[in-house]
Amino acid sequence: MASRKPRNANQEVRFLTSPKIGHKQKKYCRFKKSGIRYIDYKDPEFLKKFLNEQGKILPRRLTGNSLKFQRRVAQAVKRARHIAILPYVTDLMK
């Protein structure tokens, strides 16, 4: 018996728009984009955006901060912890 090819074997699958499978949105530094120069260590609500539920500082690869501002965020969080605005360790902070 001869093998039969499917009718659409030579046709390619075409999409109206290109599929974004596995395409991640590029991370950006929110400080550079909005023009923030100073990170206030006395603002705990802003600093909580850079902490996880246990109170650990989130890494650059998750937040998208540049190296310069990640260092400043870390320093501000450490200062806020030192004067007891933020806790060092906690359960379910957010």
C-alpha cells in the first residue's frame, strides 16, 4: 500500500499576529523610568514592594532594578530595619 500524505502537509500554520509563547516582557528599572533619585528609608510602604513575605530583599532579577538602585534599595531597607520601621524577619508580612 502506498502511504498517503495529509492534504495540508505542504502548508504552514499562519497566525494573524505572531504568537508570544515563551516571550517575557522586558524588565525595566522603575527608578530610571520615573526619574527617582533618592530612595527614602522612612517610607515603609514603598520599601515593602522590594520585600517578600518573610521580609527578605528581592533580587534584581525579580524586581528589574538596575545595579545602582538595587544597592540603594538594599541600603534603605537595612536602615529602616535598624530604626525599627521594617522588621528583620516576619511571617506573612504582606
